[in-house]
Amino acid sequence: MLVYLFRDRDRATRFAYSTDVTGRNLSLRMPGTNWAFVMAALDQDISEGEKAKCHLRLRGFYVFEK
């Protein structure tokens, strides 16, 4: 599955993966966050592990700090 990595422009350590290329599902979940597209990746390349993949399958997004 192809997923999309976003970074919060206002908080350099906050990132999110989304199944939506536009990231619109992130805005609905986290109002006030200013997401910027970073890159596309395959879900098997996600280093955050099974928890992230599970959230992506069930909710369509995964937010994390790095």
C-alpha cells in the first residue's frame, strides 16, 4: 500500500503518515496543525512498525513524534 508522509510546519518533531495523498484526513483529526507533504512511501518501508501499519489500515492515518 502506498502511504504519504507529512510534517507539521509548526512543530518540527511531529509527523504523520496518511493513506490520503492530500492529507485531508489529518486536518480533520488535528485542527490547527499545518501539515506539509514530505514524500510517498510503501507501507513496508515504514520504520515505526506494526502499530503504525495497524493505524493506517484502520483509521487511514498515523501521527507520531520523532
